[in-house]
Amino acid sequence: MQKWEYVTVPLLVHATKQILDNWGEDGWELVQVVPGPNPEQLVAYMKRPK
């Protein structure tokens, strides 16, 4: 059975692609993006195999 590790990542609206690309290069897969604590910030939920 596959096991996963998860992380939450704060995203800045003006640098979303760059941030996601950096995490993707390390093997993380985007699961969901939700609103953050303020209008200029989002939170990404990421996963990757353990």
C-alpha cells in the first residue's frame, strides 16, 4: 500500500507558479489550493510518496 507525506505551503499570489515549480522539482504533487489568512496569500496542500 502506498504511503504519502503531506505539507502545506503558503503561496504568494505574485509568485505562485515559481513556488509550485520549486516544490514540484522536489517530487511534491499539488492536491489543493485554498484561501489563506489574507487576500494576497493562498495555501497549497502538497503530497509525495514516502
